[in-house]
Amino acid sequence: MPRPFRFGVSLLTSASAAEWRAKCRRAEDLGYDVLLVPDHLGMPAPFPALVAAAAATERPRLGTFVLNAGFWNPVLLAREVATTAALTGGRLELGLGTGYVQAEHERAGLPFGSPRERVDQLRRTVEELRASDGCRVPLLIGGDGDRMLRLAAEHADIVAFAGARLTPGSTVGRLEPATARDLDERVARYARSAADRTEPAERNLLIQTVAVTDDPRSALGPLLARRPELTLARALALPTVLVGTLEEVTGRVRGLRERYGISYLTVLEPYLEAFAPVRARLADDG
């Protein structure tokens, strides 16, 4: 039987206390299951933002999506997680990744490291958190590399597929969307690594574009201008693009679950309202 859908929204923009509370309440009213905060410079600090979200809402889970392990000392992070879990009434879900924006590390005066070094740092962080008595929270690990998928298969309650890859040579985190075939391969790689698990992990995908519309070309204009090699048909086939009529978009969401086992979708804050009718249409899908 397929896993029930869950829908999260990643809240990207800083706000006053009143504005933040209103935004979180709006997401709860629209039926989102998880309120998420990323870990990038120039965006809200994750843990105080989640504590404030907990005070403003009653039902949604609250999560980091995802913490940049290179920003955090693992021992001190365990203290942050334990405190935040307590202050959010046990609603915390901890998302972790290696970080991919070199320029942010340089601005913070922190080493960026090679891909291998960043995954090693993440593994040390996961092991420290798992060893800490105060950090028994659901763990999401996000990333698409082979070692990341093996680490997720070992430790994660939720595995998050990025659905995108870093543009070669980019230091500012410029991403290229993955094709359906790319995601097929990554999901299959993860499934092989996780074959011995007794409890399957939930599978997540970060959606990059949402529009319920009869004019997909207009909605995808910025993407097509940025990526001239994409035709409209190829853009619409990208797993992280949900553009079309309400029936078409809900069908694509169901297709993600059928094809990849992805039942937990995260949308970005600019699409909070646009995705709401889709979430409502799928509320009884199970």
C-alpha cells in the first residue's frame, strides 16, 4: 500500500514576529503538514524560526530543510536540536545535508572542503546526534551523491532527493534540474543501498516550480529563457516542475509516488498559495 502523502513548505524569507506568525498560520490553514526552514545566509536562522513557528501553530510538524553540516559543530548542534525539540512540543524533524554553496562558507570564514570531506563531516554529525540522548527526532538526509545515498540508507527516517545537480564550477549554488531518467537512477541507487532496511524510509522531493494554469509556456518562461536547450515538453517532464491544469498537476504528483515512491513533497515559499489547491485535491488520496 502506498505511503500517505505529506506536503511541506520551505519558508525562505525573513519577517517581523507578527509577519512570521501570520505566514506560519496561513500555511497551517492551507493544510501543509510540515513547515520547513533552510540553512542559508540571508535567510531566517533555522532554530529560532522553528520555535516561533511552533508557538504560532498547533498541527504542522517543523523541520530544517536542510541544515548545512559544515556550519555546525556536531556537539553544539546536538544541544540546539534537543532544546528545539523540547520547545516545539516534539514536532521537530531534523534535516541535514553537506551544504553546496562554497561562497557561503567563504563568507562565514569556514572551510568548504572536498565532496568527500563534506560527506565525512555529515557522517560525524549524524553519529554524534544519534549518540546524544536528547536528539531522538526523525532524521531527514538530503543529497543525491552515492555516498550520501548510502548514508541516508543507513541512518535516515526520510531521504530527500534534490532533483537537481550543482552546475560544474559554480561557487554560488547554481543548480541544474535533474531529468526523470536522472531521478530514476538516483532512486534505484538508493533502493539498492537500503535493501536490507527493516523499516522503509519516507522519500521526499523538493519541487522547484508550481503553477496551476492553462498556459504552461508563460509559467515556464523564466526557466525556458535560462535554459534555452529545454523545449516546453522537456521542461514539463522535469520531476521538479509541476505546471499545468489542476488535474494535470495532481496527476503528476500521483505519478511521482507511483514511479519513485516519493510521497513527501516540499514546495518553496513563493508557491505556498499556488500549490494549495493541489494539496486539497490530494488530501483524501491516502
